[in-house]
Amino acid sequence: MGVMESAVALRSTDADEVADVFQSFMRSLGHPVEVHYEFDPSTSQPGSDDVLVAPSRGGWVYLRPHYVVPPDALAVEMTQRLGTLASAIMIYEDVLWTHHLVDRGTELDRHVNLPGYFGPGEYDDSWIGDPDVVARSVGVNRAEIAPYFQQVSVRRARSRLLPPPKAHQDDTHALVDGWVVTELWRRMGIHWPGATDTLVRVPLGSEGTEVLSAWARS
């Protein structure tokens, strides 16, 4: 896995609509792009700057931009345009992970697993996360997702005497493994695409990625 990964899951039943809305958004930024439908990653290798959109599974459409694009900002824009709900995640160095819940352009909740990862003051109490809000908004059992909304100290994460904490014992990933967000998504009913998924591809190129990243960070 790479150093960073970003992804947004949008509550929608139409991946083509999501791709079209993203295309319209990029046009509004002055960087028009052409959507490539029915892109098969098993036969074609996507570029690092490609935005990938996976077909709807369980009422969620997966959208993956380049990792330099903050997924929460993209979720705000896309949910505003689509009038829907989104779960946005970021994984850093396979250890730190964040989750944002966004509804029609408004952030409802945010969580980080290791608030002390970059030192004191980087993440304040607003990053604790509220599983009640997430469960109620998404429509899932609170007991399924609440164990993921635990914050772990850096000292506990680095402990060699204690096993790494897990949300559920049958999870593959521990809470201090950034890829545990795929377990959280699974329990939220969100599919993480695999090699057999046929995707929609939006080739931004490096210039488009820079435009999108600059917009998201402005």
C-alpha cells in the first residue's frame, strides 16, 4: 500500500451520475476532463492521477481521488451537488486514519484514531468522533461501528507488550492499522473495490490533480 490513500463513499445508486457531477465540477474549476466509462483495472493500469469511481454497491458509490486531495473537502462539494451523504476517509503511513461524515455539504462528524501522531495540538476534541451520529445517519447498528471510534495514544500504539487493540476480534486490521477503515466501511455497508470491479475512470493528469488539490486546500 502507498504512504497515503484517500477515498469518498457517496450514498448513490448511480456511479455514472457521480462521475458526471465530478466532471462538471472539474469544468467549473477550469479543467475539463473526459470520463472513461467501463474501465477494467484487470486489463488496464490506471494512472496515479486518475480519479476512479466504482459501481454502486449497497447504495454507495466509491470515488478515489489522488491522495494529495483532501477527501473531506471533496465530500463537501460532491454531497452539495448531489444532495446526498458521504463517508470520507484518509489513511497516512498505513497507521493514522481519519473519517469524516458529510451530509449535503455539511460536516456532521469527524474522527482520528491517533490524535497525538503529529504531536500535541494537531487534533483537538472535535476529532473524537460520535458513533451515534454516524450510525443514525447511515442507518446501521451502533454496536457494529462504535468500537472503531476509539482514540489510541501513540504510546499504546507502539507497545510491544500488549497486542494492538481491535474493534472486533474477527477484524483483520487493528485500530492502529490505517486499513481498519475498510472494516468500518464494511460494517457501514460500503464496499471497498477489488480487482474484479469494473470502474469509471476520470483521467485528470498531474495538472488536474494540482488544480483539484489547490482548490481543496484553499
